[in-house]
Amino acid sequence: AGVTVGVMVIPQSMSYGRIAGLPYVYGMYSACVPTFVYALFGQSRQLAVGPVAMVSLLVEAGLRGVLTKEQCPKWYAAGGAKSGRLQYQDCPLEYAQLATLAAATVGMMQIVASILKLGFLVSFLGHPVTSGFTSGAAIIIALSQLKYILGYDIHNSEYIYETTWELVRDIHKTQAMPLILGLLTLAFLIVNKKLALKYKRISMLGPLGPLISCLVGTLLVWLFPSLREDHDIKYIGEIPSVLVESWPIGVGGWTPDAFGKILPTAMSACLIGYMESVAIGKSLAAK
């Protein structure tokens, strides 16, 4: 189980980094570093730390359009929001600086909350709230990944109804090959889990199912170039070998004006991230 989780956290964290509008390498490191820190200071055996779908969506939505004309002239020259492009596509470094400032602000808020012993507020969370939050997070995660199975872009949103409407509106754009591969992979995961529970001899295949799916999918895209060239199968491509190549070196963009812009996003991410962690931790602990 440890090997499977360790391997699967790589594509998962990369996906969450992209949802937040950041390069894939940011997601990978944000999944690696918190794990080591929490292993030393954490108290819950069930809690998983790292990037999550809800917070990633909040960051992307909160920082959308925040960069000024001086910070992102290319985006404004192309027509701004009317161009259909997002600021992180034209100005990734400047956007990453704001996202990093937001992350640092969230960390400081959580440290202050820890010093002030504000954890007791969690005791006021009822089971319906915890259960509803966990279910809502699962639905948002599922909807955010549908675009890879259907083969067309679906705009990320923290509102389920917006994502659902865009999904239904553009359903005619569905690509056959991504849909077939996605359904086959999903069917394998479901059947593999049921067989592992039914037959003890192959029980190890249960936790290894996601890992097998990931390896088979990687080999297919690598061995058959026509899948990615002729059948609209999207793949990650090259990732920087070191963080320095894409890290926003320096804190020149951390100005009082920038802090004021990211403060609402940081407060939302701090509260929602903490609630989600507690909700998922309690749900797993109850099992």
C-alpha cells in the first residue's frame, strides 16, 4: 500500500498543481515536502497531506485576473479576459510568485492558529458537515478529471453547477480514443478491487490496481506514438529536472499590494484546507 500511494501521489499532485494554474513540478514538490514535515510533527495516522482539489480550485479562482497590466502585459495586449486565455498561461512566473505568496500566507495563518490553540473549533463540526464536505470534495475531484476521459477541455471551477453545465454543453466534442481508454481503466480498477476482496490469493492486487493502471497507461502512450499524435491522447511531456528551472527566485513580487490581493484567497484556502483535512481524517479514522 505504501508503494502504491507513493507512486500514485506523483500524477495526483501534478494534476492538482495544474488545477491551481501552476507548472507540474510545483505539485510534485508540494506533495513531497509536507509529507516529510508531517511525519515529524503530525498527530493523525490517517491524514494525507499535500495538494488537494478543493484548495487548488480556490487558488486558481482567487488569483484569476489579479495580475496588473505591468505584471502581465502580454495577457492584456491579447485582449485580457476576452481573449479566452488565463493569466497563468501568458505570465507563469508572475502568477507563480503570487501563488507562492498565498501559500506562505496560509502557512503563517496556520502557525498562528496553532499557537493560539484554535483547534478546539473543530469540535463544533457535526458529522453531517464532515460527511457532506467529504462527499463534495469527491464530486469536485471526479468532475475535474472528466475532461481527460472525454478528451475536451472543461474549465475548472469551484462551483459544481458551472462544471456540469460546461460538461453537458460540449458533450459533442467527446473524443473516442480517450473515452475508450478511460472507461477500460475505470472498469479494470472496479473489477480488480472486487476480485481482490473476493479471493484472498490475489488480495495484493487490490492496492496495486492504481499502480498497474498507471504503468500500463504510460507504456501505451510511450510505445504507440499514434495515440498521442493522431488520437488526441494528452500527455504530460517534459518536466524540469530541478525546481530552480521554474521556481520564482526571490520575493520581489511580495509587495503590500500583492499581499492585499491574495489575502482573501489565503484565508479561504486556510479555512477550507483545514476543514477538509479534519473531515477526511475523521472519516478514515472512523473506519
